[in-house]
Amino acid sequence: YWKMYNISLLCPTRNRVDGLIRMWASAIDMASDPSQIELVLYVDHDDAATLDLLQSEQMDRVSVIVSDPNHKEIYSNLHNICCQKANADIVFSCADDLVFRSRDWDKIVLDKFSEIEDKVAFLFPNDGHWGSKFGTHGFFHKKWFSTLGYISPPLFTVDYSDNYINDIAKAIDRSFYLDNIFIEHMHWTFGKMQMDSTAKEAHQRRSQTNNSLVYQNFETMQKQREDIQKLKEIINE
């Protein structure tokens, strides 16, 4: 029995049971059609708290990918792995520190995509910090994923996936700010939550890898130019 959803939330999560519950509850509460929203989680094999939650709670419309203990996956590939499992055509690069604040957010997204014939676009909400300047999390049609083979490339240990996406979307003139959707990013750097173990681990990766350098290196820039070209070809078909 194949269930098709309207929107899949792609969410890597780690040791943030409360945040995860809050995010999913807010997404469902604020959706115009909650039955059409799916959650695809990527959980680390050693994240006992989250795995316990998922076993104890009967969470509807949630599918879970557990990491391979023998293979350390690079951070910027986690949304891609979730996207492969997603049943909806429209996906959202979600996080466990988001809270959906706008009613009917799903309808607004679907309506916007219905206006875009080729479906190639990056739609991003107000996150309560960057506003229209930058999309840290956003909505895509699977067409973006199938064209490039990823939402953003598996190159970054932390950060910069969103820079990659924003730059591509602007280059093809398909970056759309949804000013009527507020999905608040409760990030510790914005003073909206304490720096927890997950944030500390991310910060550690930040100091170990110069992702800004990875982003600016020749191979990444080359890849970005190719991706822009691939998406432009679909737009011009």
C-alpha cells in the first residue's frame, strides 16, 4: 500500500528529543492538512534517547533511517539520504531546532509550487533571524534532487550547505522568500536555546574543518557552475 504525501520534512536529528517533538507537533498543528505531511528522520545508531522515543511513541507518518555504525556520514549528505526515502514530491530541509509558527504553511507552499511550471525553485520561510536575506531551511521539489543527485553536495561537515543552495537559487533566479510563513529557528547563536551537546559537536566540527575554504575551493565552485547549468536547462526546456 503506497501512501503519497504532499510534503516530506527531512530531518537529521541528534539527542534533541524535546526539540524534535516540539518541531513535529508544531508542523502538524499548523498544517492545513496534517495527514499529508510526512517526517523522514536520520538518527545516529548511538543516539539512545531518540531511538527510545521512536520505539515508545506511536508516531504516525514518520519514517526513520538509522546510521550505519561502520560508516560516518558527512553532515551535508544527511538531508540527501532523507530525501531518497521521502514519499512526497515536495521536501523541506528541516531541523530539530525549528518551530512552525504560521497556520496553513503547507497550503502556501503547495500553492506557490503550483505556479512554477518546471518546479525548479528554492522556497524559504522567515526564520526569525535572516528574514528575506537568506534561507537556512527551505522547500524543494524532488526535481531539484533528481536533476543534481542531491539537494546540496556531500562536502560540508557543518554549515555552508545553505550557502551552496542560496547561491544556486539566486543564480537561476529561482529563490523565493515566503514572507507569510514563519518557521522559527531556535538556534543557540540567536540566544533562543542553550548550547547543548549537539551544538557543541557541530561547533567542534566547525573548528576542525574549514568549511568556508571547502566552499570556496576550485572543485566546489566548478560543481556549482555545473549545477546551475543543469537546472537552467530544465527551466529552459
